[in-house]
Amino acid sequence: MKEYEKTGVLSIEDLRLPSEEQLKKGVAVIECVQNIPCNPCVDACPVKAISMRNINDIPVIDYDKCTGCGNCVAVCPGLAIFLVKTKDDTVFISIPYEFLPIPNVGDRVEMLDRRGEKKGKAEVVRVRRAGKTTIVTIKTEKRFAMVVRNIRVKDA
Amino acid sequence: MRIKKHPILEFDREKKLRFYINGKELYGYEGETISAALFANGVTTFSRSLKYNHPRGFFCGIGKCSSCLMTVNGIPNTRTCITPLKDGVEVKTQDAYADLPETKHKRHKKKVINTDLLVIGGGPAGLSAALEAAKHGVNVLLVDENPILGGQLIKQTHKFFGSREEKAGTRGVEIAQQLRKEVEKQENIRVFLKSTVFGYYECEQNHCFGMVKRREDYTEEIYELHCKSVIFACGAMENMLAFPGNDLPGVYGAGGVQTLMNVYGVKPGRRVLMVGSGNVGLIVSYQLLQADVDVAYIVEGLPKIGGYHVHAAKVRRCGVPILTSHTIVEAYGNERVEGARIAKVGKNWSIIPGTEMDVKCDTICLAVGLTPSIRLLSQTGAEIRFIREAGGHVALHNKNMETTVPGVYVAGDGSGIEEASTAMLEGKIAGFSAAYKIKNKAFDSKPLKLYHEELERLRDGPFGVKGRKAKEKIAVQWSDKR
């Protein structure tokens, strides 16, 4: 049994990570590791970077093809896709967010990891509505690129 | 306790209504059920038990469990969870057996309706079945007990999984709206809401049922329904779990809480303990957080999380702990839940001494599985079998969803617990098959093959195993029968 099946928390080893170069370009990191019958991400990708042989497959992303457009982040029913883009010592993480209040650009929000533990504060640099899901982009230190996966607005 | 702002939903509270609970004046809104309005006013005890005078409250929220029975305008045993609130209504808590009102016995004049196809249940399976049959020129009568069509879709605020054909990426509430609109467009579908099909009767040629329709003033009309074929899409009911204190108000079905919160915009409490980590437990936990309700823990008796990891990840990254190999030991409180004790479980579900933990909460949600609703179906004489993977007793049925009684079909959770996506496909298959028979094979049967293929694809993965196994067992027992 995998640890995440017990805790609900993925570790880096469970994921296939993009390279430094690919991260600089900005790519979608898909945290979907089980064979569940679901494929909207495949249909949403304009450059066919995400592939699946059948609907129960785990999505495989070609980081070289991925343009980091974020279409898949908006459609993923599991809210399991994040955009990660590094620039020098900083990282921009785009997170699907379905809570209130919706933050504004310039707000400082609490960063949370996959366990919901606080990781300090970050600045909101972009807020995009995709239906009822909001995609919030935060700017923070590069070391949080594969750590921060949620934000809390209220306590900030 | 009303939700004022919600990230996904909007609640229409235009018309304020006055009502009375045991003579005390309270306010609610048009569109709310009596249960929801009571909850919003902090009233959670609906009746008292027969032997020990225990307080009793709400549980399933969809008219299946009879836990919310109250006396409404003098009518006892009214299921307040599916009864709309009206201005000036007088609601009374019941003690054990309610007194029957003194009425002059009038003979109810029954009305008779003849139709090609009767569809019982207006959830994803029933709606899909009705639409499919109607598109092939069959006259359909669609009956549902609830005030709104859509079954459990009307409270699903998350985006659905699956593929484009099953409306993946669309929220359940929106799928319900789309299906409702399609039904409205079909002139050959007649819809009866707030109506209960209560009995199957023998008659010479057709299938015959009794139905009661609840009027605006809470009185009832009786109907006699005749149909060539019938599709049972009655869904399922939530399972109870045995532990001391499980009858306290505050112990609710997770789906019941979802109805209260996402259909009527009323919070069940302030802090919840979720029991069960299947998709229902995980999704409802996330939705409680969206409604600004605290979730203390999700406990799961098995060593691993039951639902999809992506659903678990959503609640985990909000800081909600999931305790696997843990169960609820007891709920405590006087008039309602004030807390619970949980503990680690070892082999054979025994509690490991010394691992007990106190959890302060005012609500305990049970997400411990569903049981297919077959009580009405079983009256038809269809062969019923216990199939563990199907969630309980189900009717044997063939690939086209027809039971051992010709012209009697099943679809959706009532034929074995699965997902809304599979329910919609089973509904289409049942609707198509029924129409094909009624119309004497007057149209091309090709779509049926496509529906079957799609259904197989959905059940193909590791999370479809249970559904697949259930249907395999049903198929084997069906062919043994022949």
C-alpha cells in the first residue's frame, strides 16, 4: 500500500517532475496518480501534451509540449493540476481555488502544503475566474515550487 | 445557520414565510423544506422515541428514512425533509406514535392515468431513462417524491469525472438543470413531483400501481397508474452504523447533510466528525469546508482511504486529518451531539485499548455506504438476490436492465450502487430497451450497443471493480435462472 492511500498526502516520489529547464518555461504539474475514469484534461489541452490510452489511464504529460496555458487546471474535476513556473529564485504557482473570499491581486495569503500546514505568506499576482473555480497565482520562494498546493485567504 | 455566501451556489431567499413549531413563531423562506427551515432556526429535535423518550432528528434528507416525521397542520407522520414550507404552517414534534387526527372517513376519489412507460424516480437514472424513451415516441410518466427533479445531482457541487459523453467537468447541479430542461422540452413526458408510488397491484394486461400526490395544502390525491412497462430508478438510502448515541440529533447521513447544505443553504452545525472516507465522505467534507463548517477529522475503519486520492488531497491540503484504521466508538450529548469518541481499530474491527480520543463536535456525518431501494420493486415479484458488491438486495436483471418480470426494468443505484455517470447510462439502456419493446422494434437498436460499450469503459478501472463484479454476479445468477 502506498503511503498516500493511508494519508491522502502525496510525496515527491509519487510524481514525475519536470526538469529545471521545463520549470523555467512554466508547465502543468498533474497530481493525479490513480486509475480513475476521467479525461477532461486530455480534451482541454490545445497542444495535445496530455495523453491517455483509455479513460481509466493515469494522464501522462509531455512537459516539452506543455505551454503552461492552464486550460487543464480549470477543467480538472479533481482540482489536481497546478501550474508551476520558476524565474530566478522565485516561483509562480497557480492553484485551483473554490473558497470564499476570493483574494485580489496584491493580497498576501497564507501558503499551505499538501497537509494543510502553513508555509508562510505569499503575494497573489494573478486571479483568473474559470466558471466557479478561481485560479489563483501566487509568487513565492523557489523552494516552495513542489511544496505549496493551497492557500488560505481568511487568516492572512 | 443559513449560508449567506457560497463559492459555487446561490440561494434564492426572496419570500419570507412565517411558521409555527409547537406554537412558537419562526421564519423560513419559500423553497425551503420544513426540516431545512427548522434547522436554520436551530431546531434539531423533531420527535421523541417510544421507549426511552430519546430526542430524534433528521437523517437522510431525501424522504427515505422516516427519521424526520412530524405533525404538520394536524397531519401526523409527515416527512418534513421533503415537505415544502408554506406560510402559516403549524408544525408539532411527535412523541413516539403520533395521534391520528379525527377525520370523517371520506372515500378518496381516485384518478386513473394510462401511460406507455412509468419511470419511478427522477434522479440521473430516471431522467435519462425518461428522455431516452420519450425520444423514441413513447409516452412517459415520471414520478418523484421530492419537490425538485434531479435526485442526488441537485446537491453535487463538484465537477463530475468521466468523459465528455457523461458531461465530465460539469458540476452535478448543472447536469440536473440540463436534464430538467430536456425533460421540459419533451411533450410526451408528464412529470409528477411530490408524489409517491406506493404499491404494485395485479391487473390483467398492464402493470398497475397506486400513487399519492401531495397537494400544496398538504392533503393528498390518489391515482391509479396503468403502464405497459415500468422502470424503477429509485436510488438508494444511506446506511446507519451501530454505536452508542447514534440516535442523537446531530448524527446525520452525509448525503442528508449535503442536501441540507447545498440545496437549502443551511449548515448542519459548526464542527463535524466525518465517518467514512469513500467518495461521499471526502466530497461532503470538502463541501462542508466550502460552506464554512469546520471538519474535525475524517475517520475510516479500513487501513486505506476508500475514495479517489484527488478528493482526499483536496481536504488534506485544507488541513483536515484523515485517520485510517479508526472508527467512532460513541457519540455523546444530551439533546444533541456534543462530542464523540474515536479509536484505532485492530484486527476484526476490535478497538485497540488506549487509543481512544475525544473529539469535540456538534455533528457526526455517516458516509458508510448505501443500500439500494428495492421495497416497491420487490412487490412486482421480480427475483431479488443479495449481492454484496451491489450494496445489498437487488433485482436480477439482464444486460438491457429488464428484471425477471417482463416489462419491469431497473436502473441506477437501485440496481446496484455505483456512480451518477453509470446511472445515467443504465437509465438510457433501460429507457431504450423499454421503448424498443413498446414500439415493437420499430427503430434501429444501434445506440444500445454504444451505451453498453461506454458503460464497460467506465467500469474498467480499479475503482469500477465493485460495480463490475456486482453486475457479473447478477448476470451469472440471471442466466442460472433461465
